[in-house]
Amino acid sequence: MSNTWLDCMIQNGDSPATFVASIAGRQMTVSQVITGNLAIGQDLAGAGVAAGTRIVGYEDAFGQAGTYAVGPSQTIPSGQITATMTLRGHTGPLDNIDLLTLGPIPADQAIYMSGATDRIDAGTVVQLSDGSAWSVVLALGRWGGWVKLAVKQVGTLSALDFTQPANSGLAPSVS
């Protein structure tokens, strides 16, 4: 890892989410959540969903079936949609305080992330845009919309199998 800004896709019990929904204007109505949870900031993809579509607000639902505010405005009939969380992250070394905090817990590096980081904790897998994948071993600190994570490399995007949710107790398999 290098000290550069990277896009970080989050894999945990919340994201990615798969669900059945329709979109009318800026309102998305979710009739069924198949896996995960929906959250503000998740990017949406599916048949006919415009590139760059994102959940921007909660209306009468929080994570499960109900209505959400999305953007941009569009009309999509009911169908399966996937929501992923991509945040910006900056990588760097663990400092001496981090190492004392970790104690015997093994970690390779630190990732600083901004955005909707309140649900990122131990067990979350972070996929970086440089092709590497990292498992969070400990959230070292949170402040002002930021989180500092101690992470251990678990493989690369092409070699990971995310068929098991991260919170299932099964680690992603690396080929």
C-alpha cells in the first residue's frame, strides 16, 4: 500500500446489498431486501439504473424495505438492484500508539476513510481500487466522519470469493 487516495469498496454484513425496487423520480421503493442493508451513500446498479445513482436519504425506511431518496431522478420498473458502498481512503503505516493499541492482534497497515464509516468495524473487508483486499482487524479511532482502521491483507480482487457474507464467521477464501 502507498500513501495515496484510493476508492475503497466495503464488504460487510451491510454492503453490498441486493434488493428488489422501483424508482420514480427521486424516490426508490424497496419491496424486498434479499441480502445486506441499504444506507445513505451506497451506489446503485441494475438494469436501467443510471450510472452514478446513489442513495441520498431515508424516507420511511432505514436499511430494509420502504422508501429512500435517490439521485439522479429517473424512472425504473421493479427489478433487482445492487447497492455498494465506495468511500475514499488514504493508506499509511501503523504508528507506535496503534501498535500498542493492537497488542498481539496482527495488522499490516492503516487505512483512513471518510464518509459513512459508522458501520465499518472488525470483519469488514475493504477492496481498494489498486486491486488489493484488506480485512479490518480493529477500528483504531473515529472522529469527524473519519475512521482509522488497522487492516491485514487478505488477497486481491480477482482472487477473492465473497459468496459468504463477511459477518457469517467465514473469512473470504483466497485462491
